[in-house]
Amino acid sequence: MNPMLAHLLMRLYPRLWRERYGAEFEAFLQTNHGGLRASVNVVWSALYEHIFPTRRGTMEQDSHSFLSRSVRAPWAMFGVAPIILLSIAYFVACLYLWSGWRIFLPGADTPFVRIGGPIFGLANIYFQAGKFYYFGAPILVGWAIELIAARQRVKFVWLTIGLVLTAWLGSTAHIHASRTAVHRGLGHISMGFTLGSSIQSVYESIFHALTILSLTVLPYLIFRLQRARSICT
Amino acid sequence: MRSTRNVACGKDDADMGHYSDPPLLVLASLANGPKHGHAMIEDILRMCGTRLGPGTLYGAIARLEQQGWIEPLRPEERRHPYRITADGLRVLRAKLTTLQQFTKAGLKRLEA
């Protein structure tokens, strides 16, 4: 195997694992005749090592760590943490939108403009990236929750609570922008979490929630299926 | 010991005749003397037709070493051999005995 590729693949493993087996494993990979299948196998094994780390000596997980506490207080990890994480993510999204509004649309009454309207080039890329981040945030939070749940082997009910909460928050979140609400017209951005006033908007929110839920659950289902398959073989 | 890792099987895996419990395969491979990674892969391939992927092999090695069932020897150039410990031999014998009983019972039912 190519030494560069072998080094990159070895770097995918957790730090503590690398400290013990890194050099040895890299040397082994370099002399291995593996192609794509071997690389996929290493990537999968590295992911597995992140989820279920080998514990020994210095590789032992700290019993007072944040993750260990999640087992003792799962309500905090799966009930409160999604709210905190999403709040941080949405705060960053609002700040990003407000900055873009000031930089690229200083005279506009709203930062929500149509593509092909008054924004082009860099401004378009900026707002598209923001949109991608805004809609991707609940999915990323959901994946983080899944990773912790799989790693700590908590009850499925806690994972479900965390994912449903994340999907619900992600689907009901709405950003409002107004220029007239603030003195000197700098522009004001706020967020609300409502299902909407009309039947159509309620249906849209439910559909959005189901989409977030499906996208977050998908990697977990693939992981479980892969595991079940490897146990059966 | 559990079989949780995916293995990169040989071409004949469609016949489902392979056994793939990576830690057990590694222990069985080391039962007749110390070996390094490549030697283990080749030995396991000859023994049961299963080709372990590099990640799967080192996952099994790490877990077996953690349990004290194998131990590393002094590296030979870039190769790192391992050997089975007394505990590892005891575990391997117990596992294989269970498997033998299971195999006998299963085959007897098939013949009945």
C-alpha cells in the first residue's frame, strides 16, 4: 500500500490506539497488498474503534469523563444536550446571516433574497453555505447523539428521545429578520420555534421533522445492519 | 470473545462455508507458534478460507492483547510478531471444545 495512504488510514484511529499500535499498523499497511477493499476495511475498523474503543492501561476511558457521565445521567445527554447544541448552532447561523446581510446586502430590508436576484458570485456562495449549514445543523447534532449512544450503549429509548427532540427543534425553527425593529436600522434577526399557523405549514413542519429523523437514523441503521451481518457470517 | 468485525472474505464466501470470528481465528493461528500480521492472515486463509482485512486483524489483536490472551514479542525489522499466552491457550481450548460439541450435535441432527 502507498505509504501516504497507509499513514492517512492509520490517522483515522483514535489517538490512544495510535500511540500503542500506530507505527506497527502503518508498517503493516505499507507491506499489505490491499486495494480498495482493504482501505474500506481499515476505515470501518477505525470507526468501530472510535465507537467501541479498546480499553487497556492508558487506553482506559476516564470514569469521570463527559461520556461516562452520559451513562449515569442519560436525560442530560439526550434531553438537554440536543437543545444546547442546536441553540449554539442556530446562534452561529443567525450571526452568519446577520454578517452577510451587513456585508453583501447593506441596503436591503431582508437578507432573504431570491437566487438570481440582487446577489451574485461570492455573496451567493456565502448565503448558500449558510443555508446548507442551517439545514444541516440538526442532522449533524443527530449524528453526534447517535455516536455517543452507540459508544456508551445506552438504552434505545434515550437515543429516540434525543433524535425526536432534535428533529422537532430543527423542523419548527424559523428565522425572522427585520430592519425597522432596531434603532439606526442595523437590522434585527430573531428565531422562533412554532409549528406554523396554517394546516399547510404544520404539514410542512411534520414532513421536515420526518426528513431530519430519516437522515439522522440512516447511518445508525446501516451500522446496526452491518454489525448484524458480520455476526451472522 | 465476540465476532463483531467484518472480514474481507475470499472468492468462495458465497458457499457460506467460512468461519469468521476474528479473535478466535487469531488465537488458533498463534496456537502453533508466534506469527506476525501477514503470516497470521495467510495462515487463517489456509486454515478456513477467510481472509481477514488489515483493520479487522488489528482490531482482534488489540482486543486479545487487552485481555491478556496474546502478547507482543520483540520486533523483527518492521514486523511485529505475537504469541499466545497460557490464558489464551486455555480460552482457545475451551472455545474449540464448545465448538466441537456444537458441531457434533449439529451434524448428528442433520444425519437424523
